[in-house]
Amino acid sequence: MSWQEELRQRVRSREQLERLISLTPEERAWFARAGSRPESFGLNITPHFLSLVSGDPGDPIRRQCVPRVEELSFLPRESGDPLEEEKHRVLPRLIHRYRDRALILVTDRCAVACRHCFRRNFAGSGEGTVSPEELRAIGEYLAAHGEIGEVILSGGDPLSLEDGRLFAVMDAVRAAREGIVLRLGTRTPAALPSRITPRLVRGLARRRPLWGVLHLNHPRELGPECTAALARLVDGGIPLLSQTVLLRGVNDDPETLEELFRGLVSRGVKPYYLFQGDLARGTAHFRVPLSRGWEIMRILRRRLSAMALPVYAVDLPGGGGKIPLTESFLRGEEGDSWLFQSVEGGVFRYPKEEEK
């Protein structure tokens, strides 16, 4: 089927899902309770991504896309906006946190609603796609801020848009600032590989300088369809980076991550970041203790070349921004928290969450 048809056939209800897999008690409990919780994050899975799910209740692909009741338990330290992006939203669709780069919330739509999503207050919110009026305002802002050298297209997933609407966003940025570097953040090679069409690749190649920044978390996502999609991008001259989230029960062991990172490099993708989990509301069951993350990275440094090894990083709670999780940023411990210094010099806390 076409990628548009697959998007229309996404699984979005309990009835659809139960025709395809048997739900666990934890999954059934989410459906029983989520209807009365307006802040709950909806169900949304492409047929392709669901085809990767096994019958094992602990399957790592299943954990990423099928909701569980744990999502409805919110810890006091968690937030709907864990990166505090609202403080840096200079326009309705433009976030300017770092001096030299800005982020456009292109659309709220994704091919798959990842259960660990940190931007769940926007993704699937119904805000839709950036409008021409909003694009004009963004263009004026970029023209007035010459310090911005990179623009990140995110959301949501920009590749959930039709080619024409996607290219219109890119062209508006280019019209405001010729030569600015574009970063296209997307999960579609793993979630909807049919979206990576020859026409799309040709259009992206004409809009370089552009980097694809892909979200992949498990080596099983690198199946034949994803591999073919990545090959189309690489053959089209699109440089590719990957971002992975360290997730409990999905990839929190060195063997899984080694296989993933080696698989990415062999397909022409440079592992870029391994992210510690953000303090997003309802995601505590996914977060891995920092002590375990450091242990995994020590093992991976002995096994992988620098080309295959991403930077282990965290977006500091409280809006501290992104830092590498290295000892040079660690300032100590206090009570139930690690203390980290941000790039700007502030001190921020990240909780010591224990193994469960």
C-alpha cells in the first residue's frame, strides 16, 4: 500500500488492536482508565510498526507503542513539558533555546505515538500543521536573527506531511535565510518506511544543506523495509544521524545497543546521541538509572569505535539544556539527586531512580 494509505490504516482504538494482538492485563488497564484521563496520550501505530511486535508481553517493540497502565501514574518531578520549551517558544511554532539553532514545530502528527514521548503535550494535540501565516512570522524572525545557523524541523514528525507541504516549509526557511542548515527529525524509516519515496529523496536532495536525524531504539527496527528506506536516503546524498533513547525493558543492555549502533553504521547512519530519559509525565517505567547508563557506556566504549559510539546525554530537568553525561558536568550528589552543571553554569538536579 502507499504510505498515505498506511497512515490512514493506523491502529487507533482498542478494538482494532485486539483484532491483531492479545492484550496483557497492564495494557487492558490502560484502556479501561485512559478514557477518563484527558491528559492521557493516545494510541497510534502504523501497520508496519505493529508487524514488528511479537506475542511476548515484554517485547521491546511492543513496549514502545502499546500503552500500559503505568503511563497513568505521574510522579511529582515529572512534567508535560520536561524540557521547559514553553519558556523558549518565541513564536507559536518556533522554539529558540540555543543561540545558534532554532526548532520549528512543523506538525503535531506522528506515524507512531511512542509511549516514551517527551513532547506528548504537543504531539497529537490537534494543533495541526504550521500555517502560511506562522511560516511568514518564522521567516521574519530568522531574517532578523543572523546568529541562527541551523533550523530543526520537528513536531510531531515532519515526514507525516505530504511532499508539497513539507517542501513549502523548507522553502520558506530557505527564502528567509539562504544556506541555513536544515535538520529533519523523523522516526519514519522505522515506523513508516514506505514514506521514504524516490520523489521525497529527490526533493530533500535539492534542499541541501540538510541532515536527516533519525529516531531508532532497537535493532529489530532495522528490518528489510527500514534498511531499504535508509539506502534510498544514503544513495540520494542525504547525510544521516541517529538519536536513541535509553529505555528500560527495550534497550538497556550493552548487547542490544551494540547491535543497534553497528547496524546503523553499516547502513550509513552515524549514531549521534543516546539520550537519558526525560522526566516526561507518565514515563517513569521507561527511565533507566544513571548508574546503569554509565555502566552500559563504559562497556560500549571498549567494544565500539568512535564512529559507532554516540554521545550519552540528557536534557537537564528545569530547562537546563542538553549536556553530555560525563564526569566533567557532574558536580556531586545531594539527597535523592545527582547534581549537574549546565553549559551556562547553572546547577540542575536529575533524580536517582532505583532499579525496579
